[in-house]
Amino acid sequence: MMITSSIPLLCVAVFVAGYGAYAFVPIAFTSIYKIKGISPQAVSIGMAMIFTTNGVGGALGGTLSASLSQSMGLEGALKVCCLFPLIFGILTLFLPETGRKAAEKEAMKG
């Protein structure tokens, strides 16, 4: 995003970064419910943990980006910060399917 002034290219880059930043959110919030044999108390604790890490990550993200901006300059800090959403987006592609389709495949196997 820092090396172009093309509006269409910027739109695509921001879309990809935004998708990467939020691709894991539905997976994180629903994965706890798909664990077999988990008690309601454990679901509550798991959701509390997800909300806590989400808040801590939001607070530390601003601090980290400001610190990087002071030490590397604005352009370098933005380049580093834009890598993390892309990494999150790529890593979510490797998570196993645990929904309805996975249950149907499991039923077909055995």
C-alpha cells in the first residue's frame, strides 16, 4: 500500500489486509462450541479467554504500532503491521473443517 498511488490497487490491498485481519474471528468464536464433551462452564471460560485476548491484542496493537513508528518511521511500521493480517489470513486457510460438512464426511467414512 505504501508503494502505489493507484486507487483500485489500494482498494484491493486494503480489502485483502482487512480480510486477513478478521478471517479468524468467526473461527475463534465458534471453535469452542465444537469440542466434543466440553462442559458449559468450560465454554464460558473459553469465551472469556477469547474476549480477554481480543481486548489485550487491541490495546497492545496500538502501542506496538506507535513504538514501531518511532523506531522505524511511519512507512516501515506500516509495512510491518500490514504483514500480520496477511499471515493470520493465510494461517486460517490451514485450519481443519469442523462444521456440518466435516460431520457429513465423517459419517460417510464410518
